[in-house]
Amino acid sequence: VQLVESGGGLVQAGGSLRLSCASSGSTFVIHSMGWYRRAPGKQRELVATITSADGRTKYADSVKGRFTISRDTAKNTMYLQMNSLKPEDTAVYYCNADGDYGSSWLDVFGRGTQVTVST
């Protein structure tokens, strides 16, 4: 099972970026996916999640109204559209997925992609 993020980069405040997370692993039945981030000197925090069963989404208060999480199950890919970016959004963003893998429960993270928002 592998998660690979892409789409990070440097953007000016007020700009937009779209992160992608591609998942692989045919026997991994994903229950939910999400995005986390870790800013320099801070703990990792949950940004947004989306469930597989009904597409229900949740967002951190700090990103509500600016970020949108979505998923294309046919492509095994999850997205995070980030608009109106602020310098405080600067962080490494990690993709996460949890679910059934055979008889086990897996909680998997990708390696992360850097997002830097300049003033």
C-alpha cells in the first residue's frame, strides 16, 4: 500500500494550489482518507477528511471555506484544493488513508509535499 502526494510548491498569499494523493494497493479497502500538515516547530494537525462510504467531509476550523477535499475513486486519487492561501498554511502536507488490508487494519501516510506561502 502506497500513498504518493504531489502538487506542493511556492505560492504567494491569496493564491491557490491543488494537492493530489494517489493510492495503490488493490487489496486495501479504504474507509476514509485525509490530509494532515506539519508546520515548522509545530505538531501535525488534521486538515480535512473524506469518507469512502458517503463522501462526508470534515475540515479544521482554520481552513473551512478555503480548502476543499475531494476524491476520484475511479482514479484512486484524492485532492485538496487550497484557495486564499495564507502564510500560516505553510507546512508539509501529508496524505492519509485508513481501512482494511486483508485481515488487518491499516493507517497509512505518504511522505508529504511541501507547501510554502509567501507574503
